[in-house]
Amino acid sequence: MTNNHISLTLKTFLYFISFAFLIVLAFWILEIAVLDSLYADSRKENCYDVASYIENDLKKYNKYTIEEDVADLRNAFRDLESDNEMSIWVIKKGKGGLFTNIYGITIPPNTIENLWKKIEKSNLSENFQETDSLFTFSKIITLEDDSEVLLVLVSRIVPIDSIVRVWRRQFYIISIIIVVLTTIFATVVSRNITKPITSLNKAARVLARGKYDTKFEAYDYAEIKELADTLNYASSELGKLDNYQKELIANVSHDLRTPLTLIAGYSEMMKDYPSEMTKENLQIIVDEAKRLTTLVNDILDLSKMQSNNSAYEKEEYNLTESIEKIIERNTKLLTSVGCKVNFESREDVIIEADQTKIEIAIYNFLNNAVNYCGEDKQVIVKQVVEDNLVKISFIDHGIGIEKEHINDIWNRYYKANKNHHNRGIGGSGLGLSIVKNVLEGHGFEYGVNSEVGKGSEFWFSAPIIRIMESENNEK
Ligand code: ADP
């Protein structure tokens, strides 16, 4: 199969790789553009912290002279110096430096003198000085005995080359690791994501070839599992339809062949032997021709309705009267099965519907009730008015329908009791499917209650437009 679409595997893979690329890019931008200034800022902040720490310390030691505490302070500052990678100088006016630093950054005495002057001149107690590579923070601290000391912190603000080199190397390694790991991860994930889809696709192709027992399996993801369930449902429905269709061809060809054989046989016999031209024999030909008509009409009705579902010509009409007429019109046919139909109604009900189509539905319900009527040979058609609805039921005391078939009988070509069909009125397995089409098309409720061996009650209900009191109540 050729198509211009990029495969899901490749797409997922590309998404992951782009993501990795973006992360690496972000790393490099960080390294090139912001790292230096970030480093400088953090060093400055560091200076402030250390300065305030030392200030507190110096004030604490003030009860002694600073010279006496040299040893203690030197130790404390040494730790600070190594922890913060800076040189710390505390200088008492006129007496030179108290401490030497451990990093070998020496500040010439005139620089200290200058710093002191600068601070005093600026009327500020502290001063920053930034050169290319050094950051000098100086501050005059007044101790509790009012004597003043100068605190000088010297720190490198640009990362020294070796640090930068180490960082660069780390960046290279991290970038390579990210790219490699993402490639592996992307390959595995994209394969995993697309594997169930590929397998569903394979199964769907098998289904398309007409193998309706194909099973779609997918357990990994909820969405794919849902899709697999839907496909399983679709394949089982397609399988059923296929079976129904095969059965229909078998049934229809059987149902067509039997009356056609009879018609042809009797006609030829009467042609050859004119004495056989009796009323009974002619009746057989008429009956068989009728059965053929029913079958062909059913098929035509259904296909017409399915191709033109919305074309309902609705009008207000007397439903009760129309049921009476249907029963009357078909009395002969019904009595040929030896069945009696009782219609129970109290009033004439006007509904709005497509009369012709609803009559087809009623005829089919009636036909079935007669076809499957029990030994009492009684069929009851009952009209009940409930609130603003009229419910019409078709009740027989025949074989009933097993629970497992009850949902399928509305499907096309479905015949639940294949061996119990009265031959009086031919059945195509299409009747209830036509009924369903008509009633759903009108938005009417319908259903069936049935018990095996006791009989069935098929019903539908429709909104009432008007009620007219009937002249003779129970009919
Ligand atoms: P058919 O032409 O075979 O009657 P329908 O679509 O009208 O087709 O009905 C489908 C199936 O439903 C029938 O084959 C039969 O098995 C079952 N069925 C319908 N009506 C009744 C009924 N009143 N009693 C028992 N079974 C029925």
C-alpha cells in the first residue's frame, strides 16, 4: 500500500530526537550565554554572605583586642577562605594586615591604603571593585570600642580556565549521553507504541478478506484496547450479517423454489389434464403466488426503507380504525391458518404518522402472532391508552422466544424458531427488521415480552394527538 503519510514509528522517533536536540541546545546556550554572568552573580552574593558573617564574628571578639584573637580568627577565616574560594583580609587602621591569605593573591599595601581612602571619601561603608578577573569587596566595620577595621574580600569572578575546561568536557559528555540514550529510548518507545497498532492493522486486513472470526488483541494501552474492542464488535456484527445473508439466500431460494415448483407443477398438470382444472388446484396456485408476493414485497419494503429513511409522509389518522381494517382485510389469509384475531379497544385514537408505513409494521406484528400462535389458535390485539400514549400489543400463546434470541430477532434475516414456522403465511426473516426501521424512524417505543412455551407479546406505543369515543366499545 503506498501513501504519503509518515509512519507513526518514525514520527514518534523524530519527536523524541527533536526533544533531545532541544535539551542539548538549551545546555549549550546556557553554557555560552549565561554561565559567566551566573557565576559572577553567585560570587558577588557569596561576598555579601561572607562579609556579614565576618562582621558578626569580629564584633563578637571585640571584648578582646583583635590582636589577641588572631589565632582563633585566622582559623575561622581560613575555613571560610577555602570554602568560598576567596582571600580574606582584615586590616586595622595604621597597623597593616592582620591576616595573610592562603591563595596567594597579595594586595599591595598602597592598594589597601587606596581602598580605605576610597571608602572614606565616598561616605559609604563599603565598596566593590571589579577588574577583568578579580572582584574586590571592601568594607569598613566599626567595632564596639569605636575602632575601625577594613575588611577586604578578593574573589575571582571569571571561572578559571581549568573549571571552564572541565565544564566544557562535562557538557560534551552529557550531550552525547543524552543523544545516545534518547535514540535508544525513542527506538524502543516508538516501536512499543506502534506495535499494537501494526498488529491491529494486520488483523483488520485479514478481516477485510472476509475472515469474520478474526480476533483483535491489544492489552497495552487503554485507547488501543478500546479500538480492539470496537473492531471485535464490528467483526462479530459483520460475521452475523454475513451469516444472516447466507441464510437468507438459502431461505429465500428455498421459499421461492417451493411455491414456484408448485405453481409450475399444477399449471402444467392442468394444461395436460384439463380434468384437473379444479377450484382447489387453482387455489393452490393463487396461494403460492401470494406467498411469493409476500416474500418479494418484504425484501422490497426493507431495501426501500433503508435507502430512503427520512421520507415519511406524516399525517393525522385514526390508528384504531386502520388496525380494524388490516385485520378485516387479512381475515381470509388468517383463517387459512385457522387462527382467530380479537381486537380489544375502548376508543378511537388519532396519531400522527406515515399511515402506510405504520400499517406495514402492524401487518408484520400480526403476521408473526398468527404464524406463531399456540394451540388455542387465538391472537389478541390490544389497544391501551396510558396518559398521552397509545400502546398496541399483539399477544399470542405460542412457542415464545428464548432469551438469547430476543435481541437478535429485530435483525435482518434472523429467524429464531426455524422449525416452527406455520406455512400459512410465508416468512422471510425480514418482518421485524422492517418493523424496527419504521418505528425507529417515527421515534416510537417498541419491544417484546416473551416466555418460551407460554407465548409472546410484541408492542409499540405512539403519542396520541386526539381521542374519539368509539361507538361500540369492546370489539
Ligand atoms: P419471519 O418472517 O421469519 O417471521 P421476522 O423478522 O418477522 O421474520 O421474525 C424474526 C424471528 O422472530 C422469527 O423467525 C421468529 O423466530 C421470531 N418471532 C417473531 N415473532 C414471533 C412470535 N410471535 N412468536 C415467536 N417467535 C417469533
